[in-house]
Amino acid sequence: MWPPDPNPESDPDPGPVSRSPPRAALPGLCALLPAPAFLCSLKGRLLLAESGLSFIIFVCYTASSASAFLTAPLLEFLLALCFLFADAMQLNDKWQGLCWPMMDFLRCVTAALIYFAISITAVAKYSDGASKAAGVFGFFATIVFAVDFYLIFNEVAKFLKQGNSADETTANKAEEDNSNSDSD
């Protein structure tokens, strides 16, 4: 069995009387799975919903006569998985050179706009059930992506507002120090 047992002399099934405690999970492919705490967070749930809806829409467009639209859900599915992996592994903290919130914001805005446009087209132009289902799921995906970019926008705006208030207070202190030195 893999991994090899450190005590090969021991009996493989000692019976119910002398059970050894379970070994700690070995790092391997399990290390690539997102942490349960991240998956329970709002961002984790949104990314899971985005990737799940994108995959369902991709499958619906594959089975429909509107197969020209299947590229957009496939790309959004792969991008959502990439951002899910990056957020779960905290790559945004490790790779400081990339502007992660802006990339995530642009991904969500473009996905919401594209899903809205192709969903309207799929529901209005095509008559088969798979196209209609893809359109309905596309509207749900539009809402999920819109909620995500709204939350990202609020976080970025709050961060910028805090940065500006700190800059303003330092600038005001510098002005007060300069004005006090002139009065002496």
C-alpha cells in the first residue's frame, strides 16, 4: 500500500482490540484543495457559484443549437477556477506585483456583461430547451458576477478612501507645522 508502512513487521489487520490511532493526512494532492474556512467565506462561495454556473452554462450551450456561445462560459469557468485557486492559496499575498482586486473586478464586470448579452440572445433567438436553460442560468450568473464586482468595488473604494484620509491628515499636519513656523 502507498505510503509504505513504517513497521512492515506488524500485522496489517490487528483486529478491533488494538487499533492504532489514524495517521495524520499526508500532504499531496490534498494540499491543492482550498481550505474549508475559505470555502465558507463569502468570496469562496461566490467563486464556487461562478465556476459552477459557468460549467452548467457551458454544458447547456454544448447540447444546444446555440453552440457558438460556448466559448464564453468555458473561459469564465476556467478564470473562476484560477481565481478560486489563487485566492485559496493566497497567491495574491505572495505575488504583490499583480493588482489582484483590479483583475478580479475586470473579470467580474466583463463576465456579467457577456453573460447578460448572450443570455438575452439565447433566450430570444433560439427555441430549443438547452438554449433557453443556458439563457436562464446565464441570467443567474449575471447576478452572481454583478454581486461579486459590487463587493470588490466597495472593498477597493473603502481602501482608497482610507488611503486618502491618511494622506490628507499628513498633508494637513505638514501645512499646520509650516503655518505655525511662519508666525514665530
